[in-house]
Amino acid sequence: MRTNRVLALAVVASVAVLLSAATVFSELVPGVREDMRMPRVAVFVILALAVAINGAVILWHRPRNRIGWVLCASGLLGCAEHLVGSYAAAAIDGGVLPAGPIAAWVFSWLEILHLGPLGTFVLLLFPDGRLPSPRWRPLAWAAAAATTAIAAGIAFVPAPIPVLGIPNPFGREDLRAETLGLVGIGFVLLGLASLLCVASLLLRYRRSSGVEHQQIKWVAFAGIVGVWPGVLVLVLGLPLGVGALIASFSAVPLPTAMTIALIRYRLYDIDLLIKRTVVYGATSAALALTFFAGILALQALLRPVTSGSELAIAASTLLSFALFQPIRRRIQEGVDRRFDRSRYSAARTLEAFAEQLRDEVDLDALRGDLIAAVERTMAPAHASVWLRSGAVASRNDFRTADG
């Protein structure tokens, strides 16, 4: 246990050293291009830092879980990638450091070694750090082979190095077709492996219960949250650089959710988090649709009167504000019915009993109604009601069919 905690602290210290050195090269050396300076690289730094720190936390609390080791390795590779990239930019643009092309070459293929395990191994091993069964071992080997193939192909492809733009010092023109084919096949294989790793997690979810069920919910929620920015990038057609920044930032919740799930911190809060996300996400979408539809409709109706003034926008804003609570209430009821049926039914039963209580005058009937409401909401094996009036106490027992 002490050895693993020392290793966790060593990971944190290594991350601090790597990122500090990278900051020195990128921010203090004059002439370094803007693409390699803050804040352009901040999101990539945040991703590597989040992966490494969460891996260290898991290693500290769950040293036998392989996910902590995978995250630590991935995070350290990400920080090393940032360091060699900053050094290469300082050497090439600043012209004061040696071996700039070599550093740029290492920078070109480190990224896939950093990101590959995040989409494959951590999903395949979650949550206990072991494969779902020995039958999944070929998938793990395929994911490792795909990641290695992509890195090898990028290392020797005769093409300019991304971001830095210099020729690949080890590019082989005579192997152009082979290296490009290796990269293409590797990406296809890695994509298929990632989908199968997601499928393995879904299979675990269907077979799980209790704590493991909640753990997988955390990862699923983080994955869904991380997918939406990528979908928006594709729909809006944003530039490649902006898309890469958004994609990197959207990956940050995944290691964080894994850490929360594995150390079981507020584990059962995920149900409340999911419901609130669905409620307020759907409410925001409905209000946005109401707002823009209201603007179009009111502008068409009021154009002869307002002559292009801002009255339609103001009216649509007031309408959206007035509809916020009713829309949120209806969506909340729908979410409760879909995701928390038992609690929703219990609340409805108690509301009906409260209505009946105001009009009930027969004490015996009231006891029967109370016990029936308790049975429908809590399903106890046995229920009793004691009514005390002065020194006389009466008792009404009820036993369910299971009791």
C-alpha cells in the first residue's frame, strides 16, 4: 500500500515537472508560434493533467485496480507530448535549442499513445480493473496493436508534422503507401475496438446491480456529456483546430467520473444528477425553441405595426420567461414517471391520501386507508397502526400477502 502511494505522489510530481518545463519552453523562449502557446494549448494540458491526477487518486485509493495505472500512463504520456512539442517549437522557432526536428518527430506520434488507451482499455477494464471474461482478451490485443500501428505509421510517413509543419525527419518516401495504409488500417481497427469496448461496458451494465450498476452510470453519464460537444462540432462545421480543442475538453469528464465511481464518493448522487441534467437540458431546449419561434411569429404578425422594431424580441423574451416554470414542471413530471416510477407513484399515492384525509370522518375507515397507502408506497411485509386516546389504545394490524 505504501509503495503505491509513493508511486501516486511520484506521478503528481512528474506531471508538475513536465508541465513546468513545457511552460518554460513555450512561454519564455521568444519567437514561439501562437499555436504552441497558452491559451491555445490550455485544453490539451487540462486533459493530460485531469487524466494523470485522476489516475493518481485511483492508484492511491484502489492500488489493485489497473485503471489507475492506465490513466497514470496515459496522463504522463500526454504531459510528455506537451513537453516535447513545446521544446520542438522553441528549438525550431526560437533557434536557440538543438535537435528540434527530433523532438517534433517524437511529438507527432506520442499523441496516439496518450489518447488510444482512453477510448479502449479504460472502458474495457472498468470498473474492477479486469476484463469482463477471457473471451475479451483478443479485443485488448487488437486495441494495443491498432494503437501501435498508428504510432508506427505516423513515425515514418513522409508528410509534414502536424502543428509544427516541418518535414518528417524519418519519413520514408519509398514506403509512402505502406505507412499511409498502416495508419488507415490502424484507425479503422482502433475505431472498431473502441465501439466493442463500449459494448463490453453496456454488457456489464445489463448484468450488474448495486454498486457496480451505479459506477457504470457515472461513466455512461460522462460519456454522453462528452459526446455532445463533438456532435455540435460536426453539425456546426467548426474549423479543425477549434474542433480539436472542444473534443479534448469534452474528454475531461470521463476520467473524473471514473475516479468518483471507483472511490465511491457520493456514488448514488448520479441518479439525481442525471435527472436534473435531463430536466434542465430539455427545459432549456424547449425555451430556446419557444424563444426563436416566438420571434419569427411575432415579427411576422407585428411587422406592419412595429416597422422592424425590437418589440417582437422583447415579447418573445417575456413569453419564454413566463413559460419557464410550467415547462420545467411538466418535464420534471415526465422524467419522474420515466426514470423514478416508484417514487413518482408513491408521491401520487400520498397526494391522493392527503386529499382523502381532509374529507374522512370515520376513524376505522381512516386506519384502513392509511395502511393501504403505506402498503402501496413502501410495500412492507407487515404494518400496524396504534391510535392512543387518553389511557385507551387501539391497534389495527395489517399483513401483506408476502408477510
